[in-house]
Amino acid sequence: MSLRRVTPVVLVAMVTGTIVYADDGTRSDVAPIFSVSGSAGTPVIPGDDSSITTSWFCGGTSAAGDSGGGLYSGEIVLSNPTEVGVRGTVTALTTDGEPIESPVVVDPRGLTIIDVRSLVNSAYASTVVELDSSSVAVEQRAIHPAGTAVAPCANAASDTWHFADGFTFDGSDFRLILTNPYLSAAVVNVSVATEGGPRTPSNLQGYVIPARSIRVVNVAEAGFRDEKVLAVSVVAESGRFVAAKDQHYLGGGRLGHINALGSPATSSQWWFADGEKGSGISERYSIYNPTDEVAQASVLILGLGQVESMLPPASLSVPAHEVVTVDTATIQGLPAGAHAMLISSETGSDLVVERVITRPAADYVATTAVLGVMEGYTSQRWRVPTSTSIAIEDALIVLNTSGESGTFTVYSVGPGGEEPVPNLTEIDLGPNSVVSVDLVDPLALGRPLVLAGDRAMVVERRLERNTSLRGRSGSLAFPE
Amino acid sequence: MENELEPPLSDDDREDAVASAPAAPGVVAALVVHAPSEALGECLDSLKAQVYPNLQTLVLVTGSAPEDLALVNGLVEARSMAVHVRHVGSNPGFGATANSVARLVQGDGGLFLFLHDDVALEPDAVRLMVEELYRSNAGLVGPKFVEWDDVRRLQMVGFDADRFGELDSAVEEHEIDQEQHDAVRDVFVLPSACLLVRADLFREMGGFEESIEFHGEDLDFCWRAHLMGARVVVAPAARVRHRGGLRDRRDDLSHVAMDARHRLSTVASLTGAARSLVVIPTLIVVTLVEAIVSLVTGHVRRASTEVRALVAVPRDIVSILRRRRRVALLRRIPDREIADLQVRGSVRWRRVVRGRRRSSGFAVGRGASDNSGSREPIAVVAWFVLWAALLVGSRDLIGGGVASIADMLPWSDSPRDLAHSYMSGWWDKDLGATTAQPTGNILLALGGALTLGHPALAQTMVIIGLVAAGWLGAWRLCAVASVPRARLIGTIAYAAVPLPYAAVAAGRLQALIAYAVLPWALHLMRLFGGLGLPRGAEESSRAVGDVVEHPDTATRVRVVSSLALLLSVTAAFAPSVMLIVLVCAILWILATLMAGGSSRAAGLGIASVSVSMVAAVVVNLPWMTRYLASDGWQAFIGSRTGSDLGVWQVLRFGIGPSALGGLIILLFVPALVAPFVSRGWRFVWAVRAAVLIAGSTLLAVLGQRDSFPVDLPEPGVLLAPAAVGVALGVSMVWVVFGADVRGARFGLRQPVALVSLACIPVGLVPVLAVAGDGRWQQPEATFSGQMTELLATDERGGFRVLIIGDERLVPGGSHELGVGLRYSVVESGRLGADDLWTPTPDDVDRYLEPLIEAVASGATDRVGRLMAPLGVRYVVIPVVDRVVSTSRDPLPVPDGLVDSFGAQLDFRRKFSPASMIVFENQQAIPSVSILTAAGSEAASSGGNEALAVVDMSGAKPVSSLARPWKSVSESVPSGTLHLGVPLDERWSAVLDGRAIDLGASFGSVMSATVDEPGVLELSHHRPFSRILWVLAQSMLWVILVLGWRQPKNLRRRRSSRTPAVVVDDSPIIAMETRP
């Protein structure tokens, strides 16, 4: 065979070899990525300079006004720490009627409070706040005869919301406020976990939340009366929405009122700063697994100083669609006093954890429930738009989530900007330790606060319930 | 090679022969000379050598070139011949020139011998013919013609003719002369190349028909001789060599067309009145059938010629009637007797049955002609089967139209609007701009106009026509196989490749264009390079190398013009195909170098491609500058179809649903086997085929694996050369089997070649299976069709639709957004073929893309308000296109896309088919509208932050989107006029005859203050440079077309305009009988 005849043969053979070599036999049917979904989670102040508009979705409150038992209303608190005024729109959504839009201006370093009832007159109302700045913090105060509840508004709507703790025992009132701020109707399915196991009430399947309106679901009336353990998941078939709970405890060891958003996602870590064990105090963690697989949860108590090393993390199994409750009173070796808690999952991002703590308040008790801080939301800087107008102790509970000691300072945001609050500067914060902050200095009262430290922290608030009620109402501050 | 007749006699012998001859009538040899060639010398020599004692020679030199006359005189003087030379001056044609003999020669007692200037007579040829004339009492006598270069081979021995004037020769092509035709016999026609006629008869007949310049004068002349009762006899003992090749010498003439036209007019003129009633209608039917046969066998030009000749008959009616009147005076024999002299039935049909080429008085030049085998019965049948398969396979497309999928988008309903848009310079694609427009738009307009405003019909014809064009191109290219059946089998193999059907099914227009264009491009490249077709002994030659016959310059100009025109149209619609043509040229030269082919021919081939590409770029300017933009390369290579083809799918051309099974890869076997078993020129072609396949497949695989340094065109385009390689390879194996394998010493070649041949029929099976579907598995319901139905009915003023999603699903031209993501902007939700292209993304980059990115990053949930000034009313996310993504196996929607747009507070999810997700922007502002008060304020304040907090809804539409070629004139209330196109100073607004300022608005578009109600008129001023360029561009296209088609006609006109030189008509020769 001549060289001339061999050359093309060799060439073709080489090409064939290359082709075969190049074939990895895989198909690339992987979806391209348009956006990495902003992980729905703990409400946070984005502070994103590139944002054009920022929207806040508040959970909704009763807006019935004066009723037999007192005032049922809500307020929206907007805190602008920047030196530039902020413009925006507040839209109130109700169960019926058209949405009401109202312009809003937040002055530089200012605090704007909007009475929901000044916008609408309805049994319940939710608000959407749209601003041209991402630096403003927006939260909602739900005014109720059983106590005012403060809760951050959500950064985004979601197609999934979970509530780890609900309570209908002894006639307690547990309502879900489902808000659809969009122009398309949302269709949701509600599933409930009780002590008896998971249930999917047929009347709450394919439940429609019309466009730009809200729906309120009375969970007890939906077939879940006298439940001490009640976790709820609301999942959209189509659309996105915001879900909050309006819980009025009337017995069963719990009293008081809370109003808070659900969790828009599961997480593998849940941080809590404000735990307490003591006489007359009931502290329970509802660990809810809304997934289809069994979750393995690990419970680690923090903030005990030298003792913590003696309490190894406890591990427990959480069946799918069920709730497991951890009562700190039953934890042997846990000393009385303050502590923090980290509940994490060993099986992935599959848990929702809520802490319910009932403390004595004069001759009765006050119950408050707080969702923990999800993984990735601990921060060195926290904002407290709503603090206290009166001097109170233990108003802020700060957990150092890192294993190294650090310090933090409390600033008051006034017309001159951020000013350190006397005696609240460079506060030591030991590794994984908890510090409670008393707000007694006039500079700290009635003003938005900022906590800035050099370690990742979790900050909870213990605010007064109202001027006539004893006890505190817990809520998270805003990580920045 | 023997190329001489009997050796010329010595002067003494000749004188002896003359002296011993009986009384000889005078013979005047009338030699008509045009553009003297070297054959003329031999012709004169042969005349000088004649033993006939009473022969005078009259040379009639046509043409106006004085050097021709000088050359002839020189030749005559060099031979010391007593020859009369007359310069006719012009070139009125052979018949008219020859007729001057009647004036220049006195006396009726002799004979005229009419000669072409490329015949050489044996020394006794004249004598033998004269003797036979007297012996047979004939009026006309002709000799036996043999080939110029090989006197053993017969050329012509007179012709029979049927009643339609079609000539039939008893001589087969290249038939060896074994005296089998040496009997004297009556024939119907004698060639005018050498024709002896009685002078008195000639004068009485009025000579040749002067309206016949070339081709057919002999039929007319002989037919009239028959009418007068003269015998027309061939005397085979008289032998002449004939070079022929008028087609090569007079390439300015449309030989086939002239032949057909003159034949029909002769039949119409000479057939008796009664018989005409039957003959003429039959002739029409036969001609139409012939045209259809030519058409289906790929000879479009021939079919056109047939039809044109038929159409010309009514046009020549005056001339025909005049001829009939003259003939009526001559007619002495009843027409039925003439009919008896003619062949019964149809010569054409007999020719088809016998598988022979058309007889003609002209030898077929070797050159690059590729008509071999076109009329073989098996070829005709095969072509009929192919056409039937195409029509049956496309029956639903023909009946219901082509589905609008991927790049096969419906043609505009209004070609006029397309043309207006092109001329205006304003292109409303994307956000609209005064910018370069694709040349394809004007070509689409022309296509739509050609179907009289039936764009869907035009589109269907083009889509199906592209498949057929590919077949015809393969037919032309496979002519290199020289064996008709090999050519045919190569064409069938090309038709069996599933690439075009998969391309139709998947809407891959570029792949379909590549399939259609590539064989033509390679064919033209071959012609330009001078790669000829092996003939005769060359067919079985085992010497490695190409058969080269470089064409003349005029042919090269025509070929390169054809290629340039082909690439120009291709570049207008599928620029990436141009790239593949270049790649093929490179592979071609590589294969040539490896296989020992003609590197010069290959070099010329690649040069022709290069020149043609440059021409294609120039005639597509300024649109071609679009590909210099930042995203130019992506726009150039076209939309991607996704990296999901493995080697197996590449090998089976699996680019779409109609990819069939894997049997098709059996066709690679013969193509890859061919280099191993072939010899001679076949080896070179076999290597070319193999290298085309290997290179093409390699590129397709690398392109799919993203293993190439740059993005490559879609696999369908890359695989087109492989399809051509398969066709060539299959052809070659067929030839090789006959030339190199069969009858050779037994070895590995035989079984290998046999196996590869056996693969061919198996590989052809799958295509038949898919033809049954009727639409090549194209889906009936399509994404773009449904989108049009859903959105295009919105009559709330002009609006735009943003289509965004997986790059494999976004139809038409689009802009890249990120890895695997693309978007496009479509006006009014109506996708059209003009959406194949996207302009330079300047405006969308500046105004729209940041908003899309804001949605992706979550920077706003009021993007509806931000997009409102741009008129974006709908956002459509394609989910199922029923080709790449089906309801059973949908592609995943890009992560976060639905969520991100679902999170927008201005968007309402619209109820839509499962093929798409549609969001409606409730804030959209109609493209031309009067803004609300809030909108007016926002328009002037600018800035996204300000815009995002303003409710933009409620603007009142004024009209649909403004058209630059239609002045929008409408009553408007006072307020702020919004014009949703980027700021462009060529737009102007006039209110009640008063110009109002159109200024920037919303930081992106335009607005004007209408201070009081009135009649508003919006108009766009066309830039003058646009007019100039359109004119220049039109001229460039015309030049290309002229280069392809017209030089022949131009030369003809030029020659016809040449004023005839006035010559002296007085007699110069007196004929007498020598005792």
C-alpha cells in the first residue's frame, strides 16, 4: 500500500478515534439557570445598592378596630437609618375590596409608623410596602387586647410556608393569614401535623387566594380543635403568597397573643438566643419535619459557659410530616437560667423549628413564640426598628454563634446618625455565649437600634406587650 | 490515435485521377468560416486534395473582425489555392451566409457543396457524392461523418426524423465504424456540415431558411427538398471528419433553446394543413411531457427551454405563416408521402427506451458537461420515485403549510410591508431602530410577491424545494462518477440521508439550507477548478490523479458568478452555511493533496469559494456588519440547538424527530470503503468523500461537546458535508466496483466492495418509512403558532412580547442572556420569518437587558413598570416546542425563571397552553399612546427608581405601532404623546400641521407634549444614504445575476448589433460542366 493511499486512511482513523474519544455519552439536559432563587428565609435587610426597588410583605393583622375585648389593629413600622429620604408605596390588602395604595415617605434617620386602619377598614389586612431603598427595615406590630406582637415583614413571597407550632387547645384561636399580593390567584394546599399524625384537610386542598387579597383560615374551625401539637404547611400549587399566623392563647398553660410570619423554607440549622429554664417557665421547641423523609435532628444547648461542655448534643428522630417537641425542662443537667439553642439537622435542610416560651407575668403567664434564625442568617450587625419606649431589662438577647469571643456595641439611630448607647459599648461576648442587654438609657428608648459586633450573632428582642399587660413579647431583630 | 483519413494523393496522382475522370458537373464548395480555428487549415487541405476535376472553392468569412479575413487569406495563400474568399461582414447565421452562394455563383447546371469550417474530406469524397447524386437521381447527398480525432468512430450517417422534427440517428455514441452503415440510403435529414445539393434545386428552394441562424437549418432545408420531391441520400462511401463543438465555439448562443425553437417552428411551417391539426396539438403535449421529464430529472433549464420554445411558436406566428406561404408554392409531394418518409411514433420515446442521448449535428464536447445518464429509463423512473416520495412525504405540508417551529417561522403576510420596511431603513425588530436590515427581508418580500401574496405557499415551496434542490445538487455533483447509474445511486443515497427531513421536523432552516446548498457549491467549485468528467478510456484509467480540463474564462466567470449568487442568497438566510462551504473547500484541498489530485484545481476551487464569499458579503452589506458586533459570532452561527447529541446521534444525522433508525449509518460503509478499493481518479474522489465525512463528523461531535475553541454552527449544518460525502462515496463505490473490482484478480477488494454495495439498499430503507407521515413528523401545533393565537388578538394598542427561556426553545433570532439562556423581543406576539434575525443588540443591551437582569437578581419586583415604556406587555417562557421539548419529555424550565417573573407585582400569569408560561404586564404602555398624568410626570423625571413607584396603567393607545412607511395620522387629546421606540431623530411629529418636539422620555424612548387636541401625524424620514445603498445593492445583485445568466445574451445582442458590412453581391464564379 503506497504512502499516498495510507495517508488518508490514517487521517480518517485518527478522526474516528477523536470522535469516539470526544464522546462522553452524556446528555446535557440540565436546566440553565436564570437566577439563583434568593433563599427565602429569615427576614433580612438586604442593603443591596444595586436594587431598584425593595418590597416588604407583612404578614397581616386584624384590623377590626375597637371590639368587645379591646383594640384590634396593626401598625407598619419603617425605619430608615440612612441620610437620604425614602419614597415608596404602601398597599393594603383585605379579604374583600380593592387594594388601597398610599404613598409613603420615610425621612432620613426617621421612623415612620403607618396605622393599617388608616388605610382600610376590614377584619384583617395585610400590607405590602414598596420602597426605593433597600436600607429601610419594615416590620409589623399586631395590636391585640392580649398583647402587641412585633414581627419583621418578609423580604419576599414564597410558594411554601411552614408553621412548626400551632395551638388550639382550650379554645385557643389559631388563624392563618394568607396574603396574595400578586395579580394572579394563588392556589394552595394546607397540610397539618398533629399528635395523631399528618392530615390533609380536604376543604383546604386547592384553596384559592384571589389576586391581591388575603384569606384567613381558622385552623380550629377547619377541624383541628383542641390540638396541643399542631404544625402546618401551606404549599402553593400555583402562585406565591405570604403566610402568617395570628395566635391567641387562651389556656392549656399558654396565654397571650402572637402574630408572626411562618417559615418560607426549611433549614438545616435553627438558632435561638432567648432560652430560659426556671421555675414556672415552660420552654418548648417544636421541631417540624415537613419533608417526605425522616429527619435526624441534633439539639445543642449553648450559652452555658463552663457547663455547656457537659451537655453533649442530643439526637432525635423526626418522622416525615410530624412534629417532635423538646421541652427543656426535661433535659437533665441543664441548669436554670438563660441559655441559647442550636437545633440542626443531620439529614439536610429539612426542619422548621419554633420556640414557645411561657413565662410568669404577675399572676398569670405570657406566652411568646419565635421562629429561630435559619442557617446563613447570623450576622455581625443587627437592626432593631422597634425597641422599647420604656426602660426595661433584658430587652435584647444576644447570642455569639461563633466559637470565639468578641464584643458588640449598641447604637441608637437618631437624627445625627448612629450613636453608641452609653454603657452598651464594647460589650464582651464569649464564645457561644448569651448576653442580655438592658435598655435603660434614654438614648436607647423609642429609637431604632443597631447592634454591631465583631462576631456572628443572633439577636432577639423581649418587648413589652403593651402598657397594661405584664410580660414580654419575643421577636427576632433584623440581620443585615 | 488515428486521426487521418485516406492519405492525400500526390500531385501527380491527383492530376491523373482528374484527367481520367468522366465529364464532371461543376461543383462549388461553399465553405462558411466563422472565427477560424486550426481545423480550417485541414479543411482547406482536404479541399485542395480533392480528386474531383471541376471543383471550385468559395470561402465565406463571417464576422466583422478583419483579422479573421486576414487569417483566412493567409491560410489560402499558404496553400497556393485558387480560392475565392468573400467577407460577409456580419454573422447572420449559417443558412443566410450560405445562401449568398446563389448570388455569387452563376449557372444552374452544377452543384453546391456546403461545408462547415471544421470538416475535412477524404480526397474522393466530393467525387463519390457527385456520383451518388447522379446515380440515385438525388437532390441532396451527404457523406458519412466520423469523429475528428478518431476516424474509427462514427459520428453521423444522416438522420431520420419523426413528425415532430426530432432527429434520430442510427449511429450510437462513439460507435466504431465497421462499415455497418455503408449502404446508400434515403434519409430525412442531412447535416449541413457537408451537404451536396443541386444548384437549380437550391435556387428553386430559395436556399436555407434565413430566419434560422443556427441549429435546424438542415431539417428545414431537407424537409423542403422532400416537399419538392427531391431525394435526400447519404453516400457513406464519402467520408469526412467533423470536429463539431459549435457549443464551445459559440457559447454566446443558447443552443438548446435555438434548437427547440427552430424545430418547433419548422414543424409548424412545413407540416401540411390537415396533418397540422393532429401534429401540432400532439407536439404541444409531447413537449410538455418532455419538459416535465426534464424537470423531474433535474434539468430545470432544459425544461424551461422546452416550454419557452413552445411559447415562442405563437410569437413567431407571422414568420411561420410567411414560411407556409412560400412552402405552399414549392410543395409537389402530398403531405402524407412526406409523413411516410418520417419515423412513426416518437423519436424521443425511442431514445429514452434505448437510453441514448439526443442526437444532434454537433458532437458533444467533453468538458464538464454532466448530462450523462439523465435520460436513462432507470434514471427517469428513479427521479419519478424520488419526486413522488417527496410529494407524498410532504403532502400534509403542501396541504396545510409548514409549521412554525424553531427557525421555520411563517413568512410575512405582507411582502409589501417587508419591502417598505427594507427601503425605509427602519426596522421594528427588538425595540426598533434605523439600522441595517437583513438582505433576507427583501428576498422574503420578493418571494412572497412571486406567489402573488401567498407567503405560506412561498414558504412551503421553499422548504420542500430546498430538499429537492439538495437532491439536484447531488445529482450534478455525482456526475463526476461518469457512470450514469453510479451518479444515480449517489443521488439516491443523498436523498436517503435523514438530515433534511429531520431539519424540517425540527425547524432547523440553516441545516436544510446547508443540505440544499452544499452539493451545488462543491459542484461549482469543481467546475471552476476544472475537474472534468472522465470519458472514454479515462473512465477506467488507473493512473492516480484528477481528470482536469480547465474551462475558459467566460465559463469561469459564469461559474464563479453562480457560486457567488448561491452564497449570497445563502448568506442572507444562513450565514453559517457559508462557513461550512469554506470548511468543505479546505477539506477538499486537504483530500486532494493527500490523494494526489490536482492541487491547481483544488486551489482554484478554494479561490472560487473565497471570491464568492467576498462577493456574498459585499452584496449583503450593510447587514453583514451586524456580525462584527460583540455577539456577532453567535448571530453568525445561528441559534444553538443544545448540546445533547452523542456520537451515535451525530452519525445517524439525528438532529430532529425524523432522524429514523440507525440503518442510515450503513451508507457510511461504502463511502469509507471506497478509498481502499479504488484506483485512478476514483481514488481521489473516494478520498474526498471520506475526508468530507470524517471532517464534518468530527466538527459536529466537537461542536456538541463544546470541545472546540469557538462555538460552532448547529450540528445539522456541520453534518451537511458528511451527507455530501456519503453521496460521493456511494457513487464512487459503484464506479469502483465496475472499474477496479469486477474482473480483477481475487483479493480483499472483492468481498469488501461487495459488502459495501450490499449496505447501500439497506441504508436506503429508513427514508421510505418516514415519508408515510406526510409532514416529516413536523408537529402541527407549535409554540409560536399558539403564541400568535393567544396574544396577537390583543387590540389594546401596539405592544411587544419578551420571549425568554432555554436557548433551545426560543424561536427565531435571539440574544444571549447567559449560559443556555436567550431572549427575543417580538412585536405584537406574531413571530415571522423576519424574526430570524436580530439587530445589533445596542438598544436591548442598554434598555431591556438590565431590566431582565434586575428580575434575575431580585433587584426589583416592579419590572413591569420599568418595562412599560418599552411596550413589553407579555413575557413568554417557552416550555414545550414539541420538537426538542415534548409534553412527554419536557426540557426543564430554567431555574428561577418562572419564580422570578412570578414574583413581579405587575405581572399577571395569563392562562395559556401547556407549551408556554405567559405573564402579562398590567402596566404596559401601548407603543403609541397618550400617557396618564402620572405617566407624564414619570416620563420627564426618568430613572428607574422614580418609574417603579408610578402606576403607569391607563395610557390611551393612539394607534398601533408606528410604521415608518405609513404616516400615522390620528386625532389625539392633549397630553403627553408616548412613542415606545428608542430616541431617534428621524421620527417627527406634526400636530395640526405644526411640528412638535419629540424628545427623550423615561430615559429610553420618546415623547412629545400635545398641548391641545388635534390631528397628530407621525412620520419617519428615510436617510438618503439608505436610498443610495439600496440602489447600489440592487446593482450588485443584478451584476451577479448577469454574471450567472446574461453575458451570453449580452454578447448575442452585441453581435447582432454589429452592423453588416456591405459586400459585393456580384457573381464571381461561373459553374460549367467540364468535359
